[in-house]
Amino acid sequence: MCGIVGYIGPRDAQEVLLSGLSKLEYRGYDSAGIAVGDGQQIAVRKKAGKLANLAADLEAEPLNGSFGIGHTRWATHGVPNDVNSHPHTTENGDIVLVHNGIIENYLELKAGLLQRGHVFKSDTDSEVVAHLIEETYQGDLEKAVRDALHQVRGAYALVVTHKDHRQIVAARTVSPLVMGVGEGEMFLASDVPALLAYTRQMVFIQDGDMVILDDDGYRITDMQGQPVQREAETIEWDAEAAEKGGYDTYMLKEIFEQPQALSNTLLGRLKGEEGRVELDISLDPTSFDRIHIVACGTAYYAGMVGKYLLEQLARVPVELDVASEYRYRQPLVTDKTLAIAVSQSGETIDTLEGMREAKAGGARTLGIINAKGSSMTRELDDTLYIHAGPEIGVASTKAYTSMVGAFLLLAVWLGQQRGTLSRDEVARLVQSAHDLPQLVAETLSDERLARVQEVAQKYHQARDYLFLGRGVNNPTAYEGALKLKEISYIHAEAYAAGEMKHGPIALIDEHLPVVVVATESRLLEKTISNVQEVRARGGRVILLLSDGDTDNAQHAEDVLYVPRCDELISPIVNAVPMQLLAYYTASTLGKDVDKPRNLAKSVTVE
Ligand code: F6R
């Protein structure tokens, strides 16, 4: 995360930058900073903590000038303090930049720069880019930024300026960047709401684009300097809709953010070229002989996939518990236990208490957590952040898929470190994980969405629903049922497909929609046998199948297709149509999907 802004025009830059940053604080508030230029010099002011700290400082002693850049930080490399705050500058202070993303090869680049005599002020990956630009700069800022970025691997939205140029140069790979076009003034930001007070004409900057802004307007090029055409769009959203990114609800916005959220989860951890996983945690991978996973609700279902992945890939025995049970059942914990908390908020009291229980028994603790700086992250030995970004819709969507993504990383990493996976197996899984954001983006195509909508409308009056799945997709059934019941208030149950005949089969009649996850897997034939059992009793089967599986489509009244993928990553891909089915059912029924009745986003009571 992190939010960035840029401005060039006739207005007071400090005011525009602070106004933009105030709309981006949801992207992080570890620190904030701005740099403002007046044509002769550029002054930087930055402060740890929320934007209000910086604003108070600037009110007492303003920065004057009519172009500049700004940043609000969600710390990744380097603790949140004044020095690690953005903007970062070169040693002589001539070049100033803000960055959102992660520079994956920064250590290697930094080592080279240190050898060549550069002196660093901060511990951030971003400062490395400022030094690279300084090295390549020979009077042409645009060229220097382009040359520097050719050496960089990773994700960035980068905004750079130089004291001698009334010019702003920006570039984007992965991290979002939008440009606002005003009358004789230009703006940049991570997100539309930051600019709406000034303009509604926006250009969405694409991956691999560079933008050059000055008083005459803007140019967009590719990374080779060739001109690129991007159309400006008029944004019609009101301020609230803008915060929802133009979607009707936060939940839908967050469903659509999943490719980006997953990229962020995987970023810097998948080492594609080396076919390895590297994790930013201090856990000794051989220091335990059992794992306890503790979580609630959707996070628990992510843990259910996690158990499957960890046992299969790392061959460590895993126990999985609902946190409210774990904390009171006197679990058998030893100093050879790794206890893993899974939580979006990092505040769920049962999960936190469960971890305290495990810690008291001598366990080492690890969090798979979204919210930076939350209670769990402060108490646990290690945190593997999922980096999904803020989740506002009460029903968890992108946090779920990112949690499962984090479990995949952890399981492959443990398999690699403990030697339960061969180099080839690790490389194959790294490749599968690498493809995930794209696969999830494919599940969100207009055609697939329209199909889920049709199915949701057809069955929206059902009183009950049954969800079935097997193996690594058994949790997908549970998560699908939870999503449906919490936002549409339709009763939904989930079962392991093979368990159905031991009871729930009695529920089946011609009114009961039964959603069966039947994507490609080694258990597909068995799942299809369970489908036949439902059909034989008049149940209405909605099958989730892999693209191209027309043979099995004949067993269903309705089919939803998902892109074909490795079975071990399929719970992430398959979660998306489940979320959409719940979403469209609830919206057809006119429910408030973002704030379902009786629920809270963060459950800090028992
Ligand atoms: C369901 C949902 C809840 C949460 C649960 C745990 O959509 O969001 O079931 O998953 O309350 O919350 P966290 O992950 O914050 O610990």
C-alpha cells in the first residue's frame, strides 16, 4: 500500500497535496510527507505518524511553491520513522521522489550503489531508486528516470521531480496511478478520490507507462520512450462512489481488487527466476514438529485450505481450530508447536486469546494478517502480512483469497526449507502461484459475471442452499455457504461432498439448489458420483467446472465455469464465483451487502 500524489499548476501545491493525501490515508498512515518546488529549490517536509502530524507542522511553517509531490506510507522496508518517510532525496537534495510498491532487487542495487560511494539516509527500498536516478541524470530527468527503472525489478508507482525542472516524471508497474487533467494544471494520485476536488478528467495510467507533466500539459510514453495514447475519461461518481472506485459497493470493489491484492501478497516473495520462495519472517523452518492453526469465520476457512497445503507440501501435522474453542480446550502445546493465527483485522479477540494460550504453552507464534500494526502483529513472534489493502465490506473477500495465497507461500517455503519438496516441485508451484493474479482476473470477465448473475437471479428465492466440495476445495464450499448466508440471509450449509450421504442427503428435494465445486482434481470422479446422488433425488445442481469440461456439464441444471489451473491454487480461483453468487443473490434481494445485519467488521468481544 501507500498513497502518492503529484501536482503542477498555478495553485498552492501544499494545499493540493495535503488535500489529496487526506483521501489516501486509507492506504497507510505510518508517516506522511510532501516536497514543494518553487523553480529554484525544492523543500521536503515529512513526519512519522498520521497526516495530521505533518499538517500541523506545515501550518506552523508552510512550504511555498506551485508544484510538488506527496506520500502517505504503509511501511514495508524500514520502520515507520521520520527518516524512512517519503519523499526521498538524493544526497545533494536535487532529486526528490515518492514510491508506492516494493523494489524486489533493492538489496543488490543498494550494494552496487554503496560500492560506488553513495551514502544512504533511510532503510527503504525506495531511496535506492533516487540514487539510481542521480547516477543516470545528465540534465534530462525523463531519460534519467527511464534509465534507472530499467535496472529495477518489482512493483512501483513512482513520482519524481528535480529542483531545476518545473516538471514531474511518473511511472507505473503494478501499483495504481491515475492522472487528473485540469485547466492549465495537472495532478497525479494513487486513486481517484484524491483528485475529485479539482478535476473529473482522469487518465488511468497503465503498467509500463511513463508520464511527463509540465505547465504545457502531459505526455505518456512506454519504457522505451515511444509515445503512448491513453484516453481521458470523465468521472461521474460522487465522492462516496469514488471511494468505492465507481462500484456500487465496497464488497464488489474488493472482489475486483483480488488480482491486485494477490499480486501484493506474492510480491517480493516469489522468486520466479530462481524458482524459489523467500519469506520476510524470522521463523526457523525446522524449529517445530506440529502446527496449530487458529482463526474465526472466513479466516478459519482460509486456515482449512492452509492445513491441506501445509500437510501436503511441508508434511507437518496440522491441527485446525475455531479460535473460540481453541482458547478454552487446553490444547496440547509444546515448544515444538508453531501456532498460526489467521486474521484480516488482527484484532479478533478469540484469535488473539488463542494465540496467548499457545504462547503460554511455549509455542512459537506466527500471524497471517492484513491490518498493519494491529494487536496480533505486536504480540506474535512473526507476521506474514497478506498486503491485501484495506477491506471495508463486512463480508471478507480479498482478504480470504490473499490469506490462502499466504498459506500457499508458507507451505511451499516450508517444503523447500525442510526438503519435502524437490527443486522441480518448488519451481512448478512458484510458477502456478505466479499465474494466480491473472487467473483471478479471468474469473472476473464480463461474460463470467453475467453468467453468475443469471444463476443468482434464478435461485434467489430459495429458502436453503447446500454447498459441497472435496479435498482442497472442501473449504471453498464452506466459504461459499458463509458468504451467501451472511449477506443474503438465505440459510446455507456446507458439507464435504463425500459426507453428504451420512445425513444431509435427507434435505434434498426439487427446491434445494446444491452448489458443487467440481473443478479439475484427482477427486473429480468421486465428486461427480456425489452429484449423481443429488440428481437422483431431484436436487437442483449448480456445478462449478473447469473451462472445457463439457462432459460433466450434463450432470447439472446450471454450470459456472472457471479457468483451468493447478488443483492446489484452485481454492483461490474458485472462491471468486462463490463470492459473486452471494453478492448477486443478496443484491437481487435488495440487501445491504456492505453492512449485513448483526455483523461487525472487527469482532473484539467474545
Ligand atoms: C466473514 C467474515 C468473518 C471474519 C471473522 C474473522 O465474511 O468476514 O467471518 O472472517 O470475523 O475476522 P478476522 O479475519 O478479522 O479475524
